[in-house]
Amino acid sequence: MIIRSYHATVCSPSDFERGFHPLTHFGSPRAGLWQVARKLADVYGQSKNLSSLPSRVFVIPVEFEPQGILELKDWNTPDAKGLILALSKESLINHETRTHHLQRIHDLRDSQARALYASQVVRDLGYDFVQYKTDQEVTGLKALSHIDIGPKDQGRICYCNMIPCRPSGPPLTLDISELHGAILTLFENSLS
């Protein structure tokens, strides 16, 4: 089964020409845009200036054909440590193994090395993709419904790759001003 999904970013699409490294998250265009808005709300919080934000956001399509999909609950963080904790919570690894993997991840200084390590743990369990139903982007899916981008569905199913994958087509480009309302709302909510 071929799955079509998206990754939203303010990074240049040329950064992904060689592919997405393991532990990249994919989902509907609006779920990705909401994640970008959440990150940019933090940047805005430091500068209080919308003009300090990047001028564009890119939504990059990707197609993949998983050989094994592991279904997990949303582990609420895109990092390697969170993935290991999710595996333990679902009883896919025991406490001793979890402790070992967390120590190994802690010892790795580079986030990409941590991602490669955690993705290998999942691959060793027989899976090359993780699927989860997002809990965090529900508000964002509604808040960004006015943006005409990609499929109209408000899908909450997201994926995280354990193997490298490549873009499947040219990125969709949006002016960052289309996210200003969401960024300001997120920043104001962080104050309360």
C-alpha cells in the first residue's frame, strides 16, 4: 500500500533533496502547518516581531510504501527519547531494555545520531514506519481550515519514518503571513 503524506517546514526544500532522515514526522498539510506555527510562536515570543519570521513555509509531499507499520498512541514529542518511552509504554520493550536504550541515546551528542539509533530499535522490532493518531493538532486543523492546500480532509493520522525517504514531488509554497493568526494565537495561549 502506497501512502501519500506531507512534511511542512520553513527549511529550504533543497535541504531534503537527498531525503528525509529517520524520525521525520509526516501528516496532512494542515497538521504540518500547525506544527510549524507552534515552533514559530516560540520564535515570535523571543522577538515580538512578525517580520523576524521566515517569509515562506513549504509543504513537501512524500509517498512511501511501508513494509511494516507500528501503530502507537501519539507520544507528543518528535524525538528519539520519546519514541523509546512510547515503545516501553506499549510493552514492546521491557524496563531494562528501555533503560539501556535511553542511556545510549543520552550518550549520543547529535540529534540525528539519536534518531538513527531509535529508528534502528523500531526496525529491529520489524517495523519501518510508525503510525499515530495525532492529539495535538486537532485545534490547528480547525484553525487552519481556511488555507486552501492539499486534500480537504482534516485527517489526524500521522507517520514517522524509520528509514530514509524522499520527496515525491515539488513543494507547495505558502507565504508565512497565512500563518500569522495561528502564530499569534499560540503565543497568546502560551502566556496564560
